[in-house]
Amino acid sequence: MDKFNQPIDAAAVPRFAGSTTFMRLPLAPSAAGLDIALVGIPWDGGTTNRAGARHGPREVRSQSTLMRRVHHVSGLEPFSIAQIADVGDVSVNPIDLHDALKRIENGLSEIIAHGSIPLCVGGDHLTTLPVLRAVACRNAVGMIHFDAHSDTNDTYFGNNPFTHGTPFRRAVEEGLLDPKRVVQIGIRGSIYDPGEHDWAREQGMRIVYMEEVVRRGVEDVMAEARQIAGNGPTYVSFDIDCIDPCMAPGTGTPEIGGFTTREAQQMVRLLDGVTIVGADVVEVAPPFDIGGITALAGATILFELTCLAAKQVSKSRTATVPGSAGAPR
């Protein structure tokens, strides 16, 4: 088996030195040969109020230098069981929304064509739409979505259908998401209209408001989320504003009453066993951050997702090796 890429050893080169890539991994020119591609999407052209998430990938890369090789709970060493690298940022256009969406879709399509699982860092939440266009180009996928907002509104400022508040309505309309396999967790905060979430529920999407999570507990809610996603291909979208702004202030649309960072880690760990075909961490907006704590939360969630994806890749590889346990007969 080929040697897997390894992050720079923090015991040999201090974490404030050297090139800044996701997890201090090599920077790859493409996703060729990679099991997992870490990719930045530095674009926030769908933002309706406080811009700044375009700077998210750069700052998450910086904070991700704090990640070490081994997950302290599972003991998993993701970089020793899967080929992972930072493939840089996709090409974006900060002054043309439609061109930017197409560029993002094309960039992700190239990654997927190599058979890699894309783990993306945005960028505002509209960046997820072109990622889904690439991931679900053949068949609709399910989605487990952590957020303060449902992001299933229709239009803003007249008849503008593409904002960070609309991506999942568009994704359902375009046949990218199977709404009956979509669960949204942590939704809260004031809304535009009493019926704002009616459309999503009518499509079959499951909305778990924050109050329900508090009442039932994280483990029970995540058991339901795994059941809704089932065994089919599933996308995971993690908006950093699902975390309470006391712990993640650097975001465009903060809502109090959110998850702690510990709860966020627990929820992502409970995705173990879900068939992840792609994932993202979005809406980290460094201009509103304090001491990099939001970007650190984003980097840590990215590491958690990387561990899940690496374990999935490793199990899949083992299952297809002739003579191994679980190999096809």
C-alpha cells in the first residue's frame, strides 16, 4: 500500500512555522490519488448581511495547525489509514454570483471525478449548493444539517433566489437532495414569517428545533438523524452558527441559545456509520471573530469529519481486499 500523506510533525517544526495548509498536510495540485480532499471555498457572495466568510478557509487553515495526528477519544489516526491532502481553494469570482457558483461546481466535480470525498470549508452557506450539484449530479443524496437556520427560504430582495438563506430549497427543487432523507438540527432564532418553515416540512424535511434537542438530548436526536439518513449516500453540512455565539462569535448571522462546542463535537462523532459522500464547515467569518476561537471550532469540526471519512475509507478498503473479513464472495 502506498505511503499515506502525513502532517508536519509539530514536535519537530513548531506549529507557528512552515506553510499553512489544512492540518499541516501536503498541498496537492489535484485530488488524483486522494481518498479525501480538503478544499477551501473562499466566497461569500450569497451573504445578506454581515460579509466576511470569504476569509474563512484561510483562517481555518491557520487554526487547524493546532490539530495533532490522533483523535483522543477513538484513538483513530486518520492520516495513517487514508490518503488525505489539502487541494487548495476552488476558483471563485467575487463579483459575479452565477459565475462563482459554476466555478465552485466545476472545481468540486474535478475532485469527485478522482473518486475523492470532498471536505469543504466555506464561505457562506450558498457555497453548499454548487457542491451538492457536483456530489449529487447523478442521484439525490440525504443530508444531515447542523445550523441555526433552515436555509430553505425562497427569494430575497425582490426575486433573488440565490442567497445563503436559500440553498436547500434550490437543492430540493433541483433534485439534488431527497427531502425525506434530510434532517436539520439546532434550528432557532427569530424568523421572517410564521410559516417560514412550512415549505421544508411539506417536502418531508425533518426540522429539529434547538428546544427539542435540549428536551431530548443529543444522543437521542442523533439516533433519529442516522435513521433518517439511512444507509444511502449522505452529505453533512455544518454551519458554525449552530454553535452559540459565546463560543463562536465569528459568523455572519449569530443566534444565541446554541450548542456548546462540546455538544457539537459529540453530535459529529455520533455520525459514525453514516455513508458520507461529502461534507462542509461554513460561515466562519474571521472579521467578527475573537482570538480565532470560531475558526478553531471550525478546524476542530473539520478534524472530526476527517476522522469519520478516513474510518469510512479504511473500512471500505478492507471490505474489498480479497480474503479480508467482510470481503465480497
